[in-house]
Amino acid sequence: MSGAILVTGASGFIGTALCRHLIRQGRRVIGVVRRSSAKLPAGVERRVVPDIGLATDWAGQLGDVDTVVHLAARVHIMRERAVSPLYAFRYVNTYGTRKLAKASVAQGVRRMVYISSVKALGDGRPDGAPYRDDDLPAPTDAYGQSKLEGERILEEVGGDGRIETVVLRPPLVYGPGVRGNFRALMKLCDTPLPLPLGELDNRRSLLAQDNLIDAITRAIDDPRAAGRIYLLRDGEDLSTSELIRRLRVALGRPERLVAAPVGILPALGNVRRIAGAVQRLTGTLTVDDRAIRRELGWTPPVDVDTALSAVATAWRNGWGR
């Protein structure tokens, strides 16, 4: 493969790991960051783009680029302050994606890999069945709507064959350094107290950071991926109760899960904010990833217990403190 790989969101949770992985493979990597002070892995070429949105000027940024991996996005906001959340999400995830995609076509970029989300489909099928590739998208929030619109932009710009596009739809991604709901879950698990979470009989598809990085690398290289949209998951779906059990074991904590109704979560006193994050993980949301396995021969290289052990080790070494 000739030319560089440009990664937006290069200093983020996924972007840092992806850049480090690609550098280890001997590739030329350009990392797009918002600030010149953002940390990047050694060997990554820095390009500062302060704002990704309607007015972003990509001139001069893409001339030597073979592949764009578009990770940068406005993600879930725990305390939303935007007057119009939908516009705020669209500004980055929809309009910013359109601007970058059209500039990539104009500059002769070969392939664009767009990291979308299972949220583009929704928050879980009403019948509890896994999402499939041919399910009709029905996003339930502004984030999911904006990601779906980003997907449709790639379908539009890739339609005439001037650029190859690949869309990946991961579920919740976890790994050392992750934030949001999973980080809150780690805080809850790292306590000796018994937890009233033993009756959560849901199912969740998750994706370890290392497995996502491997899938992105496959999407960059494999000619069979062009024009496709793929759902991703680890090789095993877990109930939230089972996830907590395994995390507590990995952390060296006793399991100590007590059967109690899910409705008790908001009443957990001084851990109410953490409990709220756990409550957002109590629904069933699973995906069918047979398409990428069948078409590209991809299998996740890291099993769930190995990935959770790595998370626990990083937590014990000071991440999240």
C-alpha cells in the first residue's frame, strides 16, 4: 500500500491505540488533532485541525494520503448543554463527515473508513434479537441519527467509484483508558461492597479495543471490504451481571452480587451517578457479526476474559484515578 493513513481523532481512546498499532506495522501515519499540545504516539505525523465541521478546510491535508480513518466525532454528552443537541451532533458527525468525504474524493484518496456506531440502528431490537446488516435503521437519539447520516454520506460519495468506503458499526468499546459508562462501571466494580445487580438477565454485545483496532486494520487493507457496512462484536455476549462478575474477579474483588430488582439502582445513595451509568447498560443490545466473519474471514483476536484482564491491570496501575 502506498501513501499515508490519515487518522482523525488520533489522540482519543481509539485513535491513540490505532496509530500505535499502525506505526508498529511500519506504516506512515498522519494524526489529526484539535490542539498542537495533544499527545500522539512516537512516529505519528501531527496535523492540527481545530474544528471538524461545516467550515473545515482540508486543503493541503490530504494530497499524500491513501486512506482516511474517520474516528473524530461528537459522542454522548453526560451533561448536555447545547441549545440544540441534534444540531451540535450533526455539525461534527454529519456536516464534518460530508466535508471530509468530499475533500477526500477531490484529493484522490483511495479509501475512507468511517467508524460509525450500532446506535445508528437503535438501542436494541424490540424482540431482543441481534441487529442484522439488513435491519432498517431506527436511531433513538441525536448521536445515533447523526452517525446514520454520516453513513449515508459515505454511501453517496462512494457511489460513483471515485473512492472506496467502508463503514464499521461497533457496540460499546472498552479497554484501558475508556471513559463514559464503562469507566463508571469500573468504579462500581472496584469496591468490596456487595452489589444488588445479580438479576440482570439482559445480553450486551461489546467490543474490546484491540478487536476494534484489528477490524479497522482489515477494513483499511482488504479489497473485499469496499462499499460494505459491518457490525462488530467480541466472540461472546454477556449479561450485565456476568460482565460485573468477571470484572470483579479480574480486579481481585469478591463477586458478591445480590439478587435485587433493576429498579433499585437509582437508590444507591452516594454512588447514584455510577448506578445511572450501569442502568444504561441493563438493556439488551446485541449484534450479528457474521457478515465480516464470512466476507473478510475476520475473527476477534482477543477473547473477553483476556480483554477484561488488561482493563483491570490498567485500572490497578492508576488509570481512572
